[in-house]
Amino acid sequence: MNRRLWRLIRPHSTLLAAAVVLVLLLSLTELAGPYFTQQAIDRYIAPRRLDGYQWLAILWFLVLIVNGLARYAQLQLTNVIGQRVMFNLRDAIFAHWQRMGVAFFDRTPVGELVSLISNDVDAINQVFTGGLILGVGNVVSAVFIIVFLLLINWSLALLVVGMAVIMLVAATLITRRLRQAQRWTRSRLGSINGFIQEAVSGVTTIQLFNADRRIRDDFDVVNQEYSRANLQSATLFSIFLPLMNWFGAATAGLLLWFGGGQVIHRVLTLGTLVLFIQFAERLTTPVRDLADKLAIFQTAVASAERIFTLLDRPAADADVATTSAIQPGVLRFDHVWFAYQGEDWVLRDVCFEVAPGDKVAIVGATGAGKSSLISILIRFYDIQKGSIHLAGQDIRGLDRREIRRRIGVVFQDPFIFTGTVGRNISLGEPMTPDRVEEAAAAVYADSFIRRLRGGYDYVLHERGSDISTGQKQLLSFARAFAFEPDILLVLDEATASVDPETERIIQASLLKLVAGRTSIIIAHRLSTIAHADRIIVLHKGQVVETGTHSELLARQGVYSRLYELQYKDQLGAS
Amino acid sequence: MRDLPLEWLRAQIRCVLQEPFLFSDTLARNIALGSPFPVSGEGRGGGLEWAAELSQLSADLDQFPHGLETVIGERGITLSGGQKQRATIARAVLTRPPVLVLDDAFSNVDTSTEEAILKGLQAAKGNQTRLVIAHRVSTIKDSELIVVLETGRAVEQGTHGQLLARRGVYARLYGHQRLEDDLLQWRNPDGGSR
């Protein structure tokens, strides 16, 4: 664990070393203040001398400048390191996600992913900006001060160290409880938020069932718990701060008591006593913060664990060693069985072949397994039994990228990205604008694109909210055409919200797209089914019939029923 | 109805909404939402069990670690769509309201369970007025009165038999569903694939 954390830091070890040097320098300059005060009192103020006093002032001023610069540089440096580590981590996480299979995203809630890349990465950043380097600084300052004090007057130094140890123990104990209280407060805040969210989304149910009073009572409970948790944190805080102040004052008092005697007996100079009091004060901060730094570090380790667990998940394409090119050839489903979960078979013993250039329509009622057929062919999911071969090669041995390059998929509700129309067709692949326009023109998308302000440079909104469903479909056809796939998979869902004119264009466009190309069409339009070379009928995950339209109608089986139910009405419409 | 006190009115009419909504709480407290009787302890009575029985939820209770006291939702176990729907049915029938509204309440329940629930409701009916909104003809075909709505207007009214005889919207809908059921029931005569 720690070694992996170190591996994150290692590329920045030079910067890190520089930051540590700066912290050392900073700690040294911090020592200067009390030292110069001592010198001022003992050399100039007590003996009532003024010659040379200005040099002390100038020297102190110079040290203050160095201190300021060092602090600036150190802050800047730690932030740069923190940001670089975060940048690389986010990059690594995001890149890893892109390589995960679809099944991973089915199981993982989006909120968890977002929290990982934002909150957990940030917790690690805290180590650099707040924890690690300043922690080192704290320890170094404390050691410097203690050594310095021991050299000057060991008995008073031991007094200061003794008090510091007691303070450290007290601070650690209270900080631990404070952390617990804060965690408790956060979890109570979470449940209050959850409660409110639920009460708002369920408001119709609450009102219909006259349950508003009961809900209010329930809310009182979580509300009270939250406020109690907050009070608990506040109580601990109000103990912590005065206690630390009290320790500081007590140390100063003890120093005055014992040191004062030594001054009167002329064993100790007045300046040294002031120096001790000032140093004792400066020791308070690092001691108090040390406990806090430790807690930050613990949080970061927990976050790092979560991040590394994700990065250790094998990527979907990890199993494929070869990236052999795919030859065009026969596509063969050989006794394919597939389930998303356990033994819940969505496809059962499916067998069929598609020869190059063939146009096959797949039909079936809702839930027959049509879309799953597409998902397994482009390896969003892998099948459990049987095999799928493309030109004699098992597709599980082929690179997913290669598969998806050769097999184009056209969704009828395609995803539109925020960006220009041109980019939504090319999807960022190197492609000349001419090629993009050619593709759009080929599938009759050109005329609507030209009507947009800016044409191909028109910037589409997120999810294409500013163009119609029919236009989105035409865009997806253009996308598929531009990529020139060997095999085309089309999910042809007839949409109700398309006007007859657009529907006519879409049908013509679709026929143009599949012309002369091996295509498997999950068909809902009679026009696409009628143009297919062969129709495969899926029923409850099984291939029950294959043949042409008229052959299948004559069989009086599933297809003829489907035809009655879904396609017959389209005769008049199209 | 606008002159009636809202709280009283809502106690008379219980609804099962299209989207079942349950709180992250125990199943018992979810079902007893809006019931004036205590959820647990003395005086609870057998109302909850009766409602769970009627809504065909009882059989599922064995799967839950603490039966009716199982916490569901984010903090507990997740219910299936059908279980959620049946829990909201139990909630609506618990107080035996004079008026019961079922708004597409069986969309995630299979036909045989739906039939069992409808039978139970019929048996416990008494003077209860029931308003059933449904897409499936099987849910409503035994109703005393069927109202067919189209774009916000009542285009046909009558019993199942009367409406079929009219050969209008309802009859077309019924024919279509017969076809759909027929398709789903279809078995390959040879029994094999291909």
C-alpha cells in the first residue's frame, strides 16, 4: 500500500526534496525571532547600549524577508506537486474506465465513480498540500527548538519538553474523539439529506395517505440527532482550544516561576527567559497540529486503497494478446447461450450464419433477445456457451477495438455529443470534411444539416436536444456510413414521433446505408423487413423460424402473428 | 368534493399509484403509512398480515430476513418492481377504505398473481367502490362499468360484453391484446430451435 503511494510520488521526488529543503529553511528562520529578541534584551536593552542595535534590526528584517520568500515557495511547490499527482491519478482512473467492459458500468453507480475521481483523489492531494510536508516541517521545527533549548539551559528545556509531551498526549486523545464526532456529524448530515430527498420525491404518497404528521415526527428524530452530533463536536472543540491555551499559559507561568528565580540569582539572563517563553509558545502549534496531520494521512490511505482497488480491476480487453486484422467473411453463431446473470438465459442455443453481402432481418416480440444479440456480437458482453465466429475466427480472440471498427452499429436513439455536427459524424477520427459531407449526403442527411446555422459547424447541444429524433437518426446513419464498416448492425426502431415526410427520408436513407453491405437489422419497419434477403425470427431467446417474408407468412407461426400485431398496420402508413 | 375537508377525504380514498413509492423503512411501517393503528406491539392486530395476504405479498415475506420488519430501500434490501407494487397495494387496502383507486397497479405483476389479487379484492369488497385504471384488458374486463378514454374524452362506456358488441375502440384493443397473448404463449410445435 505505502509502496504504491510512494510510486505515485516518485516522479516528483526532486520537487518533493526541494519542498523539504524549503521547510527546513523555514523552520530555521522561525527560530530567529526569539533568538533576536534575546539578543536585543541581553546585549542592548538591559545594558542600555544603542551602538550596533540597528544592525540587529536590519539582520532580523532580512531574515523575515527570507522567511516570507521560503514560505511562498514552499506553498507554491507543495501545491504544484499535489496538483500533478492529482492530474496523473485522474488521468489514470479515467483511462482505466474507458477500457472497462459495459458490465462494470451496469453494476457501479455513477455517484460512486464521480466520488472516486473527485473526493478520493482530493483526499490524496491533502497529504501533499496539508499533511505530509507541513507535518515534516512541524516535526523538524519541534526538534530544532528542543535541541536549541537544551543547549542553552537544560533544566528549563526539560520543563518545556515535559509540558509539550503532556500536551501531545492530550491533543491526540481529544483529536481522536473529535474526528469520531465529526464522522458521526457527517453521517447524520447524510441521513438528513437522504430523508429530505425521500420526503420530497414521495410527497404525493405522503399527502394521499395523510402521513404528513408522521413524516414530520420522523424528521424531528433525524433533525435532533444531527443537532446533537453537531453539539458533541462543538463541546469537544470548546474543550480542546482552551485546554491548549491553558497548557501554553501554564508553561509560560512555570517558566516565569522557575526562570524568574534563576534570573534574580543571575544564573539566567532576562533575554534567555524571554527566549524560552517565546519558544514554548512556538512549540504549541506543531504539537497541536501533529495529531491532525496523522488523521489526514489515514483518510488519504483509505482513499488510495479505493483508487488502487479500481485500478487493479482487469480491463475488458486485458485478455486479448493479438490485434490481428479481421478478414471479411462468414459470420456464424454456433449454439450460442447468453445470460446477463446466472442461468437467466436471454439467448438459448442460437444458431445462424450470415454470408458476406447478405441482408438479414431479425424480428421478435419485446424481450425476445434481439438487442442482446447485438451486445454480444460487439462484445459488450461475452457469451457463456457456444461460439461466435467471424471469418473462421472466434470473436473472443479478437481485439474489441478491431471488432468495433469492422462492425458498425446504428442505434435509432443515438448518443449525440456536445460539439459540431461534423464532429458528431466523424467522432474525432481523422476524416476530411469532404468525407463527412459525402457520408451525410449519401444517407440524405445533408439537406437538414445545411439548414442549421453554420451547417456542419453548427454546435449541437448535449444529447442533441436541439434537433429532432428523426434528424438524430439521420446523423447516426451518416456516422455509420462514414466509418465504412464491413458488417453493419442496425437497430431499426420505428419511432412514433417522426412525421411521415421524415419517416420516408429515414426509410430511404436506411436502405441506402445497408445496400451492398453485410447487414443484420433488428427490424421494426415493414419496409426494412421486406428488403431483407432472409428473416430470422427470435422467440423467447430462441431462433424459431427463418425464411423470406412470404415463406414465413405461409408457416402460420410466430412471424405471421408478429406480422398481424406489428407490421400490418404499417402497410397503410408507409 | 371541494367542500369536504381534505384530510377526511383522503382517509376515504386510498390510491395505488402508477409509480410505487416506498420509504427506506421497515415493510410494516411502509404498509401502515396513513393507518391510525400502531404498527407494532400490543393492539397492532392482524391487519398488516391480512393486507399482505390480500396483496399476495405474504409468500415473499419468507425471503426477507425479518419478514414484515425487514428494512427496505437504500439502507436495507431491494424489492423487485412487482414486490414494490404489491406492497403499495397492501398499503392501500389496509384501512379498508370506502373508495379504492388502482392506477395501473399491476404493470409489474404477472397475470396469475394479478388474478389472485383481484379475486381477493372482490371477496373483501363489501360496499367498497373501486376505480381501476389499466392497460391490460384482463385487469378490468369483469368490472361493472368500463369507460374507454381517448385523448381526454370518454368515447365508450359499458360492460365488457356491451363494448365488444360495439366493435369500437375497446374491441380493437381487446383483439390486439388477444394477439399479443397468443404470441407470448406460442410454442414451437417441433419443440427445437431453428
